[in-house]
Amino acid sequence: MASYAFATLQARQKLQELWEQGMAVEDMSTALEVPLSTLYTELRRGRSGDRLPDQRLQYDASLAQLRMQQELERRGKQSR
């Protein structure tokens, strides 16, 4: 995997699929071979504010991708 586990929209879509299936975060961490802290950061990044039928906050892969791109653009604009 790349240095950042969720560098692509496809990786985020896989995470969204597992999350919507109700998989536990610890199990997703093992399945995706990603540290728990990275997974929690990514889930926070993609929160849409809506809830799934099981009342967990919904994760939106497209929203997470957009937020990451915006964050990278902000980093690039910093003067040194």
C-alpha cells in the first residue's frame, strides 16, 4: 500500500462499503491492513452528518476525498 493508506478514491470506497456493512473498526483495520489511528482519522474525515440505519455516523468516500484534496491545497499555499 502507499505511504498513505487512503490515497485513492477506490480505497475510500472500499472503506465505505465495509462501514456500511456494519463491520467493526478493529476488523476493518485488520482487513485493510491499516492502523486503527489511520482508520479513525479517515472515518472522521468522511463524516457526512447523516446516520446509517444502525445509528452510526455515515462515511462518504467522495466527501473524504474532497476534504483531503482541500487539505492538501491549503498545505501547498502556506508561505515559509
